Amino acid sequence: MSKKKQKIEIKGNEITVVKSDNEDYISITDIAKHKNAEATGLVISHWMSTRYTIEFMGLWEKMHNPDFNVTEFRNIKNESGSNGFILSSKNWINSTNAIGIVAKAGRYGGTYAHKDIAFEFASWISAEFKLFLIKEFQRLKDEELKQLGWDIRRNLTKINYRIHTDAIKENLIPQNLNKQQVSFAYASEADVLNMALFGKTAKQWRDANPDKKGNIRDYSNVTQLVCLANLENLNAVFINDGLPQSERLLKLNQIAISQMKILLADKSIEMLNPKNENADE
């Protein structure tokens, strides 16, 4: 979980928001202070011990966590409602291998929950509190998007200037396509770009990576995404010029090779990589 934290204020209470694997987690310890600032752990345990909460958290884990221990979950659900049954966040995490709830010690300590679960907890605290939380959380996300848009525009301007002015340096670059690859009729323009940059179609990538979710572009680094954006613009120009697909593919492949040489030689571009933002995790 990232050490970088953000704060939102709800009805006089500061609520901490942190990132983990690029997902937002909200401090339910901070939320619990709205009900009882002196016994936040007890407030959380009471909520977690209800059958509805256990079923909700179990469903969330089944949807998002392939390592969720379903057998232990069923045992916990069967015990819920019995006299003296209490479920703490640590017991839930340790028993089921849950990822939706995170218990942290130290400076940034407390119990955090994925935003989906945190909103549900806030609803249990107070319907009004939940609505305020959603509103302030969305405001935080809107501010992030504005800042991200500015940073991307600013850095892409620098990167594209480097592409057009720097000398080409040797580095890891896309391979030249052979005649058979160039002459093949591709079903979509997306695959034309995939071939130019990655040397394979989306289907070829999926067949080679059956265990991965998403598509080839989801696993691209920032240099490849920048290059891909440039290729998309150039391909639109080539289409308007009436160039056949095979000729466009050959041109795009050569451009991808040239641009990737420059991009991979520019160490400052690493600052844009999301992995670097989580370096402190």
C-alpha cells in the first residue's frame, strides 16, 4: 500500500485515502470515529460481525480476489449470528486471505477498506455520512483527473519534441515485419497498430497469454503507449491519403522502430510510469 495519502473532510472528520495496486482504499478507522472516536476497533468489529456484512464482503472477494478462501468464508458465515460471535478485521484477513480489508500498523496504521466496502460501512454508520463521503471522494477524483490531464499534456509535449529533434540511439526496439506479416489483411485498424508496434495481433497475444486479463495494451509500458498514440494519429493521416493497409503497416512499423529507439533512451520518461508512483509501497 502506498505511503502517499490524501485527506478528505466529512462533517468535521478527516478521512484518509490511500492507493494499493492502483485501487483506492479508505480508512474505515477514520469513518468509525464519527460513531465512537474512542472505540473505533469495536465499531468496525460490530459492523463486520453482521451476517449481511459478511455476505457482502464475501461476494466482493469472490468477484475481485482469485485467492479468496471460500471454505473459510463459509465457516465464518455459518458462525455469524451465534451468541458471542465477533469478527475482527485481522481475523477476516488471516482466515480468508481477503484483500478488500487491510489492517495496517505503524505511522499510517488503522483499518482500510476498498472504496466499495468503505462506502457500505459508511452507510451502516449513517446514510447522510455515506452521501457526504461519496460526494467528497468524487471531488477528490475529479481533482486528480484535472491534474493528471495537465501532467500528461505537459510531458507528452516534451516527449514528442524529443522524438522530432533527437538523434536515434540503439536500444530495445520493435522488430522489422516480414513480407508475409505486411501483406496479411488485418481485420481491424487496432491490429494494424498492434502489429506495427508489438509484432502480434490482439488474438495472438491472448492465445500466448491465456492467464492474463485485459489486452496487450493493458500490459504496455509508458513508452509504448506514447508511441502507440503517435501511430494512431499517423495512421489516420495515411488512411485519409488513401494508402493501402499493407503500405501503412510497413510505414508504421518503421516509425515505431525509430520512435522507440528515442523513447527508450530518454530516462526522464520513466517518471511517467505508474510503477514509479508506487515505488514507496
